[in-house]
Amino acid sequence: MNATPAPAVANAGGVLTSAGPGGAWAWVALDVEPRLETESGFGSDAERRTDAAMADAAWLAGQWDPTSGTRLELRYLHKPDSGRVRCVVLGRVHGPDVTTVTAAAIRLRDRLAALPPHMRTSPVTSMTDIHQLLTPFAAHQAGLVEIRKQIRSAQPARPDAGVVRYLAVTRFAAGAASWDPLWQTIANLPYPVMLTVGLEPYAVPSQFVDMLADLAARYGRLATPAQAQHGILHGHSQLLAPDPFAAYAAWLYSEAHRHYREAVFRTRITLASPVPPRRSAHPVVTAT
């Protein structure tokens, strides 16, 4: 949560509020855990994960309102002496005064609590607990790691590419990957760790969506066979094979074009710890 609380802080029914010259802020928090009875039943583990992922996506889409100024965070906290990883959902709203943001925060908490059937939740009602969830520890200067999408580049294999280099932005892990390797990795760390997934509802400009469609079409052309003409004096043409990287990029940009026409959230993924972290957790987070 990026806003820095002002000195005046109050608690109203499980809502932490702060007011200052820039307006007022309110935070709510909910503990989240899986329902163990839904982890067994019909279908394979992969099928149950797929159903859960679809339900989670529908729940998240229900939180999309780019006009409200709402910010969400999924926060996973590990303390070596607790023997568990705690999951909480944090919500923040901003408005002109404490009364307005308190009412908005309570409505937000009610929406967040309407989780899919495979999860259960309970509101955090203590002001002290909410404050500690916002700032569980002071991160080491080398203990902050931001997980970002990778940018891939390649030399064009086709003479008709029209560019010097190809560029493509990879996706985060998609589908219904198991989180068990991540939880095991975090639980084995001998120091506190916080994994945060920050989400901001975002209305994507139409120009950006159009650009994705154009890139998908351009790379799509290079991903299909073509005839290269060598001029009327040569009298023959050359068959150009599909460019493998162009095929990969065309798929990425086509998927991005489809995705960015739906409910979109700006996403920030951060690993934090009070000590310099081991790098073993980074690839596991990226793969999940």
C-alpha cells in the first residue's frame, strides 16, 4: 500500500483510517485460508486447481472498478517460529474525509469476503493487527526483490522483417500451477519473508489495445511462409520459412490483446525480508 499514513489514525469497526492534507485513507484486512474439505473430491488435482483458478479469476474480476481508487494486495507472511504461511487480503481506499473512506472500506471488505467456495475468510478487526500487516518488519536494503516479466529479444531470421531486433514481453505463469513448491520453499526459509501481489484496477487505453493487435498481426505475418521476390531481372522468387521467434511473439501479443480487452489490474509482485534473501525463492515465485 503506497500511501503513507498521516499522524491522525483511528479505528472504526476493523477499518484503519488516516487523514491528512491529501485527504483520507482507509485500510481493511481479511485472513484467507483454503477449505480443506475442497482439496479432495472428484477429479484430479490438476482439474481441481483449474476449477479453483477459474473461480479466483471471476472473484478478482468482480473487484475491478478503475474509478474507485481502490488498491488491493494479496500478502503472504512467513515467520520461522510460526510454522505456517499466513495469507491476508488487504484493501485500501482514498477519499476526501474519514467518514467517506470508512464507509467505502466496509463495502470493499464485504466484496472481498465473498470468496469462492474453496476458500474461507475472516475479517481482521484489530487496528494493531492491520497496522502490523501493513508493516510487518523493516525490510533490509538488499531484502527487496521485485518480480517482473522478462523481455526477450532475438535477431530476425527473415529478410522481410523490417526491424533490426525482435522484442517480446513474456507472461507470468498462466493457468493453474500448483503453489505447493512455493509454500514449501518459503516455509523452509530461516528468516521472515513477505510475498506481496499488489493489484490496481486499470482501464487500458484503446490505443494500447490497438498496438497489441498490430504487433500480433506483424509477427503473425513473419510466422507464416512467404515468397520473397528478387526483382524482375532475376525472374524467380525465394520461399521464406516461418520465423520461430515471430511465431512465439505472435502468440504472446495475441494473448495480450485478448487479455487487455477484459478487466485488467496493474500488478506488482514483491519479495521482502529483513535480511538479504536467498535467491532460491525467486524462480519459484516466477513459475507460480
